[in-house]
Amino acid sequence: MSEKNVLLQATNITCGYDGKSILEAVNLDVSAGDITCLLGPNGVGKTTLFKALLGFLPLMSGKVEIAGRNRVELNRRKQAKLLAYAPQIHVPPFSFSVLDVVLTGRAPHLGVFASPTKDDYTLADRVLEELEITKLRDRIYTELSGGEAQMVLIARALMQDTSLLILDEPTAALDFGNQVHVLRRIKALAEDGRGIVMTTHNPDHAFLVGTKAVLLSHAKEVKSGTVEDVVTEKNLEAAYGIDVHVVEAQDETGMTIKTCVPSLAEHADVV
């Protein structure tokens, strides 16, 4: 894609805590239509990288650009108009309706004491329809299932009306069916021209919806590139310390898809 379509670019970023680096020289870029899957075992720095991309954690070196603008030059309000973030499922302190939760996504576009406008309510209804969750509009958020709640958080992020979405484990703790439903909607959002970064513990998600991948490991190695180049047997085995086979199958349309098949045998490099 052309340079003008690059929505997020991290160039040689190093990040960590208290002067100690966790990740070094990480490069990634996300263009309109991309879904970049962030993979790796627990404790390798996925959350650290997420915080660095979002600006929650200062960079030790390198640069993050959002829509061509250096992130350090953007205040929180300006960044929120360019990038939307959907966290993992959480329980709010009050029993808000789904509509109320979704409308909070308009905060970056409202004044300090302003209330949502008629246009904001219209946008909320359009977003709920786009995600096929209009039926949840008047439900109480705390009474939703995990999959329903995750879709509401994505709807709230879409209310910021940005082209770039950052999703923190959008399929965490969801059953198989709800994972597929959420992934299907994420893929549709990318096909609509948005750029998406999402963390996941399942490499198969990269095969299902990803265009790019970033794979982190305990050895501080960072593999970044297309899904085909990054999500390989060799790279997965090195990152997770298990034997993995990547096999091909065909779906009902005849399209070839890949999936990861792990082995329960002890891996020679496991410590």
C-alpha cells in the first residue's frame, strides 16, 4: 500500500521499565485494511509493547507515528481522535445500559460538560447495526455474555470514529463460537478500510484474519512481517518451546487455510 495509507508506524522502538529494556529495536507498520496480530508466550512483553504503542509507557528509543504524526506531539485528546483502544472485557462500577457504554466512546469529541448530541445517538445506532448487535442496545452491560460484552467494547471504540483500532485480546475467555463471531467482525472492519492491531494467544487467529504478525519470545527476539513469514513452525517452536506443525486444510468454499497443531511431546529446547 502507499505510504499515505500507513496509519501506525513503530520504528526501532525500545521500551521497558526503570531503565531496563524489555523489547529492543521493534519495527511494525499498520496500513488501512491490515490486521496485525501480536503473538508470543506470557511474560515476553506483549503488554509492554501495547503500552508503548498507546503512549502509556514512554519509549526508551525509537519513534511511533500515528497517521504520519509523531505520537509525542499528540496530546491524549488528539490521539484519541486518531486511534481507538478496546481493552479486555471489564466490569464497570455501575450497571450502565449498552447504549450508555457505547456513547462514552464519543468523549474525545465532546466538551468537558457536554452531553451526547442527536448525531451521536445516530452514530451509536449505526455502529451497533454495523456490528450486528442492535438487539443489545437497551440491555444492561453487566448482564451480557462474554462475547456480547466484547462486541460492545469494540462498538465503544468505533464511536471514536478513527481509522486505527488497537484491540487487547478481543477473544480472551470467549468460547469457540464467540471467538469466531468476534474475529468475523474484526475482519469485516479491516475490509471496510480500518487498520487493526490485536493481541491473541492463538496463532491460528493470525491465519484466519491476519495480514501481518509480530511474534515475541523470551530470548528478546522479535519477528515482524507478513503472517506467512512470521507464523512458521520454526518460529513458533522457538517462541513457545514446543513442537508445532503447521498444516493446511480446505474450508467449505475450497479455500486453503492453515492451522497450528501442537505436539504434547517434550521439546528438546524446553528448560
